[in-house]
Amino acid sequence: MISIKAGRHDDRSVEFKFGFSGENTSGKPHRYAVNTWIFIPGSLDIDPETYGKDQFYRDIKSNFRLITPVFRLDEISGCGAVPLEQLRGAVKKLTDNPSDKTEAAFEYHIKMFAAIYKSALRDYSRAIIRTGTGPEAERLAITMVKLCQEILSAYRSFLPEITGPGMNGEVRDYFLLGDEFMSRQTDLRAVRVLMNVRFPGDSIAAGMLNGLLAEERRYKQSMHFETFEADEPRKNSRLVYRYGMLKKYIESELYIRLKKKRDGFAVEQIYYSLAAGLAMIFATGVAWAFQLRYGNITTPLFVALVISYMLKDRIKELMRYYFAHKRLNRYFDHKAHIRIGRQDVGTIKEGVDFISEAQTPEEVIRARLSDTDVPFENRIFEERILLYRKLVEIDHEKLNENASYPVAGINDIFRLHVNRFTLKMDNPEIPVEAMSPESDTDIMEVQKYYKVHIVVQMQDGQDVSYRQFCLMMTRDGILSVK
């Protein structure tokens, strides 16, 4: 199965999150394909001459990471809870036999416990916010506070065990980094629930959420963790940076490092050699034919040799062009192996090209035209079509063999930066002459936006689905993604 979420990441980039989950098919790695058509207005001057492959790949950022193991908030601690038992086992092995190996395992389980807590708390708090108000929101919020207190207390109970004699000081640092991260996530989710749920004035849940926040603030002060202060902007800025680093540290076990290389390089060289060979056959054939007819050293032979060598280079380039474009349908620009430790668990291929409307499937054109302000909008704007292809193969059996927790699959967090798209846009606001309601002429400043339409095709075996998105942008950046 392929899931997709899209949204505005910041003023200059849009983020797509693809989730690849499932099982192997007939004992073979599972294959997923994602094709993305980007329809760009012609006035932005984005075409093959001005926007090459290298520029596109500089404008995208793709992070592959394991999907965080899925546990409900009430499945993290308590009797038999997998995340807590995994951490407890790592603590016991570390205290029984301190070594580089047991320290590394302890650090790994600290990161995984904190990442699972973050994911479960996020999902639970969002469920409360979706509920909106009423007894159900009250009940869920009360349960959330109790579970957070239970999980944090269970985690913090290990601190005395890992600070005893013979313990490396770095072990305590690992533990405290996880502790600070989870405390911050608790604050963040509690505040968001309070801001987005309309609790009544006598709400027990609201009081408990505020109590949890006060409790965590006191705990931070006792552990010398910094907190946000309204009148200390420099400290707050430093703390935002620190929390960003904490997030990268905790989630580092989930991210997959890829080393990309060109795809189909050997085949490309064979094609180019064939092109050179065909051109040489032409030049040699002309020389041989004229020698037979006119002799070895004659003016006609000299002219024929010059012309044949001139045409040889043109034929060579034309054949290279032909082979290169024939190759596009079978090969990609880059290929990378997905590795967990030293084990290959899959591959990723990607390629990008400008294509014509005639080369675009009818289903994609229909999806594009489903959001138009005027008929045939795509032709009026002379849209350029950029096709970005991605092929992902995952061996789910090997993926789970190399993980301590059940892993549903892999997420691809893909960002497209639109700086180059905005370079030739008009001013964000333009003057418009109009008649006011009082029948007076007036000049108004009106926002001028552009639309970039994106159609995504997702293929999982025989299942094919489409999603259509629209970026509304001005020269100042992205306004919205819908």
C-alpha cells in the first residue's frame, strides 16, 4: 500500500510524505511506483532549455526513513509492553556487562522508546483535537495525562541504575537526551490540546493538562533542562535549535542513508558506442565506394571524404540523441540501495524529464483539468509538463529481520523547493483599476497568485490511484497547498 500526505513545509517548499507498506509478493521484493506530473505555467519560463535535470535535483530533498513502529499510547508502558520491556532488557544487559556493544544497544533503545512515545502521543492528541469538545474529549484528555505520567515515570525510574559505579558518563547523557526530548513532546502536545479543544471552565481535563505542564516545568528545572521564557528571545532561539538537534538525534535510528549512483551507465555507454560505430560505418562506406569508382587520390574522393566526415559527426550526435531518448522509458537517472546496517533490503530509482501533453496519460490530464478556473486552462497558460518518476523495491522480510521492532515499511519524505519557479513571477500585489460601490473610480492593490498543478500516480501491484494537488504561489512563496 502507498499512502500520501502533502502540505506546505515553509514559504519556499512543499512536502510530500509517501508511505510504502505491505508484504513480499510470491517471495519477491514488493515493487512500488510513484509518478508525479508537475504542470508549470509557461510564463514562469521553466523548460528543458532553462531548467535541466541537475537543477531539478538541486531543488528537491528526499529523506527515506523507517516508519516508526506503531504502538498506542497505552501500549508503551505497563506489564508486558514491548517498548518498555525492550528498554528494560537493554538496561539490564548494560548494568550486568558494561561494554561498547551493550552501550550501543542501550542508546538504540533509548532513541526508539522516545520516537515511539512521540509518534503515539502525536496520534492520541490529534484524536482529542478531532473530537473537538464534550465528554469524549474530556475523557480522552484525562487518559492522556495519566498515560503520559505513567510512561515518563517508568522511563525515569531507570536513571539510578545507569548512574552507578562503573558506568560510562556518556550513558547518562544518552538517557537525559531522551528524557529532555520526551518532556518537550509532552509540553507540545498538552499545549496544542488546550489551544484547540474548547474545555468548559470547570473542566477536570483542562486542570490536569495545566498540572502536567507545571509538573514538567518543575522537573526540567530540577534536571537543569532549559525552558522557554517570554522575555528571553535569544535563549528561546537557542532552545529551538537544541530541540531541532534533539529530534535529529532521537530519529537518527529511523533514517536510511542512501548513496546514489547513475542508473544504466554501462548500457548508456554501449548505446553511445553503437552510435559512434554506425557513424563510422557510414564514413568508411562512403570512402570505400568512392575509392572503387574514382581511384585512390582524386578530387571527387577528397570531396567525398570531407563531406562524409562532416556527416559522420552529425549522424553520431543524432544517434546518441535517439538512443538517449529511447533509454528514458527503461532506465532512470539515479539508483540507490536501501541498507539496514550491512543488509540490502531494497532499491530506489528516480528519473525526471520534460514531456509533451501527447505523452501524458488521459487519466492524468483529466485529473489536471478537474481544478480549473476557465476551460482549457492548461492550454491557455501553455503549461510545461515535468514528469518525476520513482521506483521503490522493498524486501519486507529482510526489513523485519534486521529490526528489533515490527516495521510496517518505509516513508519517503520528499520536498520540492520552488525558488526557481518564483524567479519570473510578477509582484505579489498589483494595482487594479475598478469602480467602487459609491460609483467612484478607484485603484486597489490586489494579490496576484500563480497555480502549479501536481498529479501523483501511485502503483502498488495492480492497484493504481491518483491524487491531484494545487500549489498557490506568489513571488514571495507558497500561499497554500490544496
